[in-house]
Amino acid sequence: MKKNIFFLLFGFFNLLSAQNGYEISIKTKGIVQDVLYLKIFNGTVSESYAVDSANISEKAPVAKFAQKQKILGGIYKLELKSNKSALNILVNNGAKISFNLEGDNLLGLNAEQEPNIGFLTYERQSGNIERKLELLKAVQKKYPSPTLDLYTKLEEKKNVKLPENLDEKKKLQANFLADLDLNERRIQILPNSYQFLFKYINILPIDNKNYKIGVDQLLKGQNCDSKNYLFYLKWIFKNLEYYSQKGMNDAYKYTFNTYLNDMKCINKNEAFYKSIAAKLSALEAVPIVSIIADTEMQKLDKTLVNLSDIYQKSKYTFVMFYDPDCIHCQEETPGIATYITSLKNSGADIQSVAYLNTPDDKKWQSFVQEKGLQNWINVKSKNNDRTYVEKLEISSNPNFLLLDSQGKVLSKKYNQQEIAKILMSLKN
């Protein structure tokens, strides 16, 4: 059953002037009832989208996927619904490929044709990175194709050893992109593109000056009409958020104003433009490492308290802004409450504040009870005064702040990895 998302997200792959596509057949044995998905990546192994699915049973043991229109070749992901076992395969335009699978673990998948015989050997290789890369290069050399050539090149670049000398690093960065067509559309659908970009942006030490140099080199000569332009911009802004602890507001603002803030880009993807503009506004109002503006609040028991009275009482204060009617708040809050509790149980000196970010407080108490916030400091603005929304740039829900004991903003998002990293780095 073909999925609409395939045509929405990857419709540009279908070049109607040719009728090639692919035919993929997987003969299974020992699977009673399951679903096999064929997925395509979005620049990273953590983001993939199902483009086709096939039901497998004892009566119908062969899973078949077919696309009649011409495609850009890519590294596709096979995934079983029952146990989430997965394995990547190479799919070139015009490919007619078959596999055998005995049992319900895709690591046992066997290809009947090259280059997937060699590619699956590479995929299963674990441990030594150099050995794995040599296996890939051997397959690419013997069975070259635009997809395999590009994938191999990105693998080589993301695994390159960085020099110690700063001048050598500058030279490496200046030439890192030289042999690539940065608007090759396959870059968007390979699982190693984000890793390649991460390597590139980390060649020089991360600071505002070096980051702007990296952005300029990556986006030089491109605009919002360029094939991969928005793909790169989305990654850049995600990466800048990842490095928010390094005070990257200047690079964030520079990238926005230089490469996104024009009518052509607004018309291309207005939702993306607005989301980045809103984040930039929040960064400028409450920059990372700045001291949070104080605000007077009312607790559930109707006593009044200032935010500054709270954060001084512990090494860290985690603040969550929410609305009980917000679907994301409803879904995420129990997990967030559990995580903060685990931090406290592990010895972290952290307290948690749940800030009702709506003038409607009818569901306030019930939300606290139902979502596990009883041990949090539960507050709302005094007299439902909304001036804090502009002061703190907290207009949407949920929103998050991690503060230190002086009220310094350490983070503006909920990310367990980042929170743990901050707590560990500032432990002493």
C-alpha cells in the first residue's frame, strides 16, 4: 500500500520522462504474520519515512515493492513492524532486486544480486570503522553508481581525521566541500548527510566567527530556489540550537538575516520561516547565558512568589510552561515529570517549576494531579497578568528553561541528553 507521504515529500524524485523505478522482492520463511516497511531517509538515520509496506503471512510469504516511475537512487531502510529490526539496502533506479529472509530478524537478510550482496556485508560489519569503510569502498569501486559514489564520499568525509594544527584545519575546511555538488538531490535522502555536515561544521572550533565562515562556504552562490538550500538551512538551525550553550545567538541571527529573511524564502516555506523567526525573537529576548527577567507568580495555594525566590534555592531549576489543552503538553508532561524525578533520585540538585501558560486556570489543578506534577512548584502569573509572555518570549506551549542558582539561562529546550550534559559539565 503506497503512502501519500511519499508523493508529498519526495515527489520530485519521479521524473515522468522515463519509466524505470524499482522492483524489490523479499522471500520470507518462518514469519507467521507481520508487516515489512520500505522506508527512505531524510538526511539522518533517526529520520525515515515509509514509502511502501507489505503484509507477510504463511499464505503470502513474499513481500513485494514496486515503483514504476523513475526515481533518484538512495539507501533505503527495510523494517519489520513486529520487532523493529532493520537493515539498509541500496536501491538504484531501474533496479530489480530480490532477497531471502529466514526468521524475523532483518540482520539475517540475504541478497541474491550484487551490489547488495557486498553492501549487506558492509552493513553488518561492526567495530573497526576503517575496516567497514574499506568494505564500502570496495563495493563502490566494483559497482559504481551515482548513489553509491555519493554515499561513499560522504562516509569518507565524515570519518576523516582532523589535523591538530589550526592552519591545517582552516585549509581542510576550505577544501572540504570542493569535490561535491552541493545541490545533488540525493544528499537529502541519504542517512549520512547530517553526519557529514556535522563533521564539516566542527573542523574549526565552534564559535560565532567560525560558524559564520562555515555557513558562508556551504551556502555560497545558493538561494531558496536551489535544490538543497532549505535542507541545509534546517540542519544549520537545528545544529545552532544544539550548540546554544556556546552562545551562538550572533551566528543564528546572521544566518537568518543573510540566508532566510527574504520574500523568496518566505514564499517557499512560510511555516519554516515563521518558526525560525519566532525562535530568533526568543533568543534575542532571553539569550542563553543571560539572567532571566524576574516575574511575580501565584502558587496553587494562592501564595505569591517571585521566580528569583525559587531559583536561588537550588543549583538548577527546570521550568516548564504549559497549557492543559495543549496536545503536546498532555502527551509529553508525564515523561518529563518521570525524567526530572530520576535526576533528583540520582542526586542532582535540581528543582522543577510548572508554569501555567494560559489565563484559563479551570483545568490547572486536575492537570497537576493527572500528569504527575504534585511534587513540582506549580505556579501561574499573578492576577493572570500576561506581560511575562513578551518579557520571556513564551508564547507557545510547551516551552522550557533550565536555570542556574543565579537565574542564568543554561538551556531553552527539553532534551535529556543536553540537560544531562549540562549537569555533568557544571558538576564541579
